[in-house]
Amino acid sequence: MKRLLLIVLMALILPSCSIAQKQGFKFAEKSGQKPEWVGKASMPGYIIVHVDDKATLEEATAEAMTKVRVSMASTIATFVVNNTDLHKETNIKNGIAVTETEFESTTKARVAKMPAIKGVSISKADTYYEVFKNKKSGEKYYQLYVKYPFTQAEIDEMTAIYEKQEEDINNRIYELDMKLNEIETVEQIASSIVALSSLKEELDEIDARVKRIDGIIKLYNAIYGNISIDIVENNPGKIVFNLVYDGKKLKTSQMPKMSSNCAYDIVAKNVGDKVVVTYNSEYCYAQDDNRIDLKYNFGTKNVKKTVYFKLR
């Protein structure tokens, strides 16, 4: 009877052991006394993760820290999603209203970039590991358990940081959108496009704001193609013009490229919101079409103007 009971017990024990360790490997060492939290799925105020089957402790540690970061991001994302409806979208698909949940994955990606999560360190955690070895092959692997502190106060603080970051991004997008109507210099166009591109890099690809940013960038680039050269004075030896967009004068620190079929010593300088061009027409003849070609390179667009001038 005792022998039968022993066989039954062994049958129950062996399957559970096979889950804990690979075939051919046996327990070899441990980092210390096994803590009571090892094997638990969770504990209030902590994140508990388990990494198995890693050849080195360094590999196990790296994966454990990744799991901790993912858990933090998921916790904060879930908290944010459950407490706001601002970013949920309902679309009609096949005649049925469907609520999209992409905001949660977007939030996770955004939260994962937070400095506090990037700064997760094994030095802040309680750890315990076990080593299993294969005597025949000499191979070994690690099982690592990590208990990382993550209190409700930290969740609240990081959620507030996330929401502040989101508010800042939304405000910056709005401000750059509004500046489309406040362009005073050509350089503002380029700097706004750079700022928008930088904002775009902070967002996940599925973030709805990416499309909005792309749309605003497109509008800024369109300005380049709609800038024109407006001649306000054309007298012998002197041409004065404005750069104009949508009826408004634009300034630029860039000087135009200038060429002529006969004039020389062509010089341009900014005077207020105007550009003054002076030239020498000594070798020009009245019977010719005397001209100066003006050209700017703005973004991917060329703004050009041919100005015909008289000698007297």
C-alpha cells in the first residue's frame, strides 16, 4: 500500500517538475533563500515578473526589466483609457457602429517613452534566481524572479506626467496650426515644419494626431509654392520688390540668385520688408530686351521673376 501511494505521489510530482525545468537539466544553485513572493502573480504596490530559460543572468535581467516597463506602461495606459473618452472613436463598419480601441495601444507606446519608465533599474528591485545545469552538455540556464516597487502614488504621478505631456503636444500642434495665418518670414515656414516633424516622431504611427500633423506640414509646404515676387519700383539702375504670399508681405534673410543678359555688379539687400537690387547697365543697349532674372529656392520650390528694365 505504501509503495502504491509513493508511485501515485511521484506521478503527481513529476509533471509539475517538468514545467519548472527543462528535460536533462537539474537544479544547481540559487541566489539565496527563496522569498515568499516568488511564484505569486501580483502583490499590492509591486510588479512581479518571471524570466525563464536564459543562458546568462544578464540576459534574464534585461528581459525582466523589459517586462517591468511593459507592465508599467500597461497599467498607466489602462488607467488613462478608463478615465477618458476623449480619444475613443466610433466608426461605421458594414453598417455597424464600432468603437475603436487604438488609443490604448497608442498610450502604451507613449508611456513607454517616459523618462521614469526608461529609468527602470534592477537596483531598485528585489530579485531571486535559480540556476539549472545539464551535466552531460555543461549547459546551464537561469530562472529569474523580480519584485519591482510600483505604488499607487507612483501610478498617479506618472499618469499626471503622461497627461501633461499629452496636453503639451496638443497645445504645440494647435499653436503651429494657428501660425499658418501668422507667417511673417519665409524662415518661419521651415522652422514650423521642423517643429511639426519633431512632434510627429514623438507619436506612435497609429496616433490620430499623426494625420493631423501631416496635413499641417502639407499646408506649410504649399506656402512655398504660392510665394511671388512683386515689383514695386523699376528705375534705371534700381529694382525694388516684395515677397508676397496671400496678399501679405514676407521677409527673408535669404538673398536671391541674380543674373542678367547684360547688367553687372548686381547687388541685393534687404531694406525693411523690401528687397532693393542695384546694378550697372553700362554694357546694355536700348534695342535689346534688357533683363535681370531673380530666383529664390524655398523648400522644394523655386520662386522666379524676370524683370525687364529700361536704360533711361
